[in-house]
Amino acid sequence: MRETIIRLVALVIVLANQICVSKGWWGFEIAEDQTYELVSMMATIIVSAWTFWKNNSFSKNAKLADKYLTQLKEKK
């Protein structure tokens, strides 16, 4: 569950950053012109893919299903 929360928080951070950069509201003053925007976009894509690649079980039923699946795998 901890890994799921970490991935979700990372995704929220990079999405919020991407929105702010695309709207011109703010950005870190470390890069010139479009370099920061490109790096920000790449981070958003990477974290989004990482977030959705993993199995993110939030509901009680999904957690129970994960436990059941683990038990089935252990029996083999």
C-alpha cells in the first residue's frame, strides 16, 4: 500500500508541475527557454507510466483480491 501512495503522490506532483509550467504560472529558474518544459514533460510521462504500470489497489475488495491472488501463487 505504501508504494501505491508514493506513486500517487509522485504523479500528483508532476501533473501539478506540468499544469503550472504549461500555464506559465511558475517554474524552477534553473533552465533556459523550453529545456525546463521538456524535462518537466518527460518527468510527467515517466511518472504517469510508472504509476499506471503497477497494480494500485485502493478499495477493500481490491486488497482482498490481491491477498487471494498471492495465496494462489504461493500454492503453485
